[in-house]
Amino acid sequence: MAPSIPRTRATAALRMKQIALDNQSRMIRRLRAKLAIERRDSDAIKKEHESNQAKKQHTRDSHQECHYKWQTRIQVAEDTIQEQHMIIEALVEEKASLLQTIQGLQEDNGAPAPFDDEWEEKPEEEGLEDIPLGEGEIVEE
């Protein structure tokens, strides 16, 4: 019996090592599968992140373009207002000159009253028609 005992122990030890190797192989396969899944998930997240970054950049570019357009419009409006202001000033000066000319002509012709610079037309007030009592009443039958 002595010779079979070492062989049995050696066989058992080899069997234990084979089981351990099989377990490690299964663990490695599971870990590789898990790693593949994680890589796919990571790639999907990376693509989504890049897509979001591209959308954000597009939004920034669009906003910047819109900002420049509005700045241009504002500048054009300010320039127009400034031009109109200068035209108004020129018209006021021309009006003053014409009023002086008119007053000079009136004085030369002996006109009774000088032209009033502050004269303005008064707008006509719209009055509401008075509705006599008794007219326009609703009678319920």
C-alpha cells in the first residue's frame, strides 16, 4: 500500500492544481468579458461626450455670430440716430435763420405782430357726445 499512497497524493495535488487553473481560466474569461463590456460602455460615453462637446461648440459659435450681428445692428442704429440728430440740429438752425428772415421782412413791411417762435398748433380735443338720460337704455321685457 505504500507505493499507491504517494501516487494518490500526487494525483490529488495535480487534480487540485488543475481545478485551480480551471477556476483561474474561468475567472480570466469573466474578467475579459467584463472588460470588453466596460470598454464598449466607455466608448459609448466618450462618443456621447464628444457629441455634446460638438453641440456646445456649435451653440457657442452660433451665439457669437448672433452677438456680432446684434452689435452690427446696434452700431447701425446708433449711427442712424446720430445722423438724424445732426439733421435735426441743421433743421433747427435753418428754422431759426428763416424765422429771423421772416421777422426782418415783417419789420420791413411794418407787420402788426412779430412771428412767435413758440407758436404751436393745439390739437383738437375730442369730446364725448352727451347721451341724454332715457335714451339708449336697455329695456327688459
